[in-house]
Amino acid sequence: MAGLLLPTRDGELEHWSPTGPAAPAPPPKPPAARVAYAAAHVVADPLSPGEPGAASALDWEATLAFRRYLWSCGLGVAEAMDTAQRGMGLDWPTTRELLRRTGAEARDCGGSWVAGVGTDQLPAGPAGVDEVVAAWREQLDLVVEAGATPVVMASRALAAAAHGPQDYHRAYGALLSGCRRPVLLHWLGEQFDPALRGYWGHTEVRAAARELSALCAEHAAVLAGVKVSVLDAEVEIEFRRSLPPGVACYTGDDFGYPGLIAGDEHGHSEALLGIFDPIAPVAGTALAKLDEGDRAGFLDLLAPTVPLAREIFRAPTRHYKVGVVLLAYLGGHQRHFRMLGGLESARSVPHLAEVLRLADRAGVLPDPDLAVARMRPLLAAAGVY
């Protein structure tokens, strides 16, 4: 098998060839022991002129094909979340079209999905709490109409407008009191988006968790669950145990997901994860082990994916989408390594090389020869060859 010269972090080059396990076949049916969604990336149109002020340009065929692929791996799709570059290149008009198109695909193939409800249609500049609530309501109605369960995303506009916990209770209370069907809430930590620092009215993570837990207790009747993305397994477990009956915890911890999903004697987390996008075949196969009661098998399958996840989501964590898109390109799911806004340049070449090494060890490269062939011109453009 052909190999590559891969850069290392100390500035050296090493000869490398893939030697990892083959990617597993998907499970024969969607796993049932856990609810699991992969937060899906979008595929940019690489030939779009990208004029300032123009709408985001997507390769719709490749974007929707990737969602069909995730469903075929036994996973649900979490649409229009931060993995899809919400707030980092994906504008609201394109998001609205993405929701419509994914809804049609889900109806055609029976795929399960949830979708992000944000406030990114608000004009630039300060917004009041009432304006935030109105923006959430507009998007929530569109998500419900498209056929998805809404995920109420943390709002940068609310983070900027709120003066303390009372403003968060006021905003979420106004929205949730009008809901007629279950929704999910999303707590996205500042690692993923620095503009969300101090969300829920607290900069200390455990104080924020207690505030959110109290909010959930007030509105448990309309909450299906809460997605927690703070990259702190202990905080998530404490928060999970504080939730009222019927309100599930969905892990967004791309570092500690195996143990959080496996759970303990007090319960477990469901999954809504960006890392499930690049490791979808392994994730689906591992979740099927839980259907068989094979907890050890589940953990054994996911263990090699954790070093990959930690590399992809390393600080600054908000640029994790680069590794996700790289592996989609190397895996043959899209024909180019380009992102909205040119964000593929946000990570170093040694980082991309390490992502390739760890993806091979994790068994998530569907065609190692293709991965090598596609990685070589990226390295050549960086001066390696």
C-alpha cells in the first residue's frame, strides 16, 4: 500500500502508511438502546465566487448524500447545529433551505432528525430579550414544519443582552411556555463559542449547571432533553442526575462520550455529537453492542476513536469542523477540502496529518488508498513534496 511523508509537530517528516482496521459494516437496523444523533457538517460549493454579502453556497447533492449516509450507519441526524458552521459561515437563508431539503430527505427514507433553532436571523447589533424570543419562535415554527424535533440553541444575542440569570429564565420561560410539543435545549460551552461565556448568568460551570437544572424543573413538561457540550464529564454527570424525570441528558462531550453514553448505575446520557459525523460507522456498530447488552464491546469499539476526537476538538475547539470536513473528503464523501468562509485554513498541516494517523488507527477510513491519494496533493500544496 502506498504511503506518505507526513509532518510531525516537531517539524520533522516521517514515512507513514495506513495499517489500521477496516471500517465496520453498518448495523442491520438502527440501534435502540440509546438515542444517538450525529451533528452533520455541510459541504461548501468550492466554485462559488463567495462575494461579500452573498448567501452561503452549498453543494446540495453532497450535503444531502452525507445525511443519507449517516442514516445508513444507524444514526439520527442533528441538522443545522454548530457542526454545520452555524455562526461560522452558514447564514440564515441557507440554513432555512437546508432545513427544508433535509426534511424532504428524512420523509423519503424515514430518517430520524433534530434541528437547531437559533437567533441568527437577527440583524447585527444589540437585541433585546423579547427580540431574541421572537427570533427563536420564528425558527422553531420552521423546524417543526420541516418535521424535526427542535433543539433550542444557545443564543449569542441573548448572551450579549442578559444581565443575569433572571434574563435567561425570562427568555426561555417565554419561549417554552408557548411550546405545544417537546423540544431539546442546548448548552454550548465557551470552548465551542467564546461569545457564549457566562451563559445562564454564570461564568462558573457548576453554577451555570445548577441554573439550567432549575430552568428544566420549571419547564419539564415540554422538555424532551438537554444537550450538554461543556467538555467536563463530571459536570455532565452531576447535571444529568439533577434533571427531573422524563428530561433526558444528551451528551455533547466529544472527549468523554463513551463512558457518558455507557452510563452507570444511576443512568446514562443519550448522544448528540459532532464526533459522530466522522466516526459514524464505528459509532453505529458500537451502539448496536448496547442493544445486545455488551457494554464492554461498546467501550472497546469506541476507545480508539477517543484520541482522534481529542485531536479534532483540541483548542481552539471551535475549529473542530476542519478535521470533520477533512475526513469527509478523505473518505470520499465530498470531492474537495473546502469550507464555507475558507475555514479549512484554520488548522495547521501537522494537525491534519495527525487527524489522518488517528483516523486510520480508529478504523474510520472507508478506503485507506483513497485517503492517501487525496492527502498527497494537500501535503504538496503545503510544500511537503
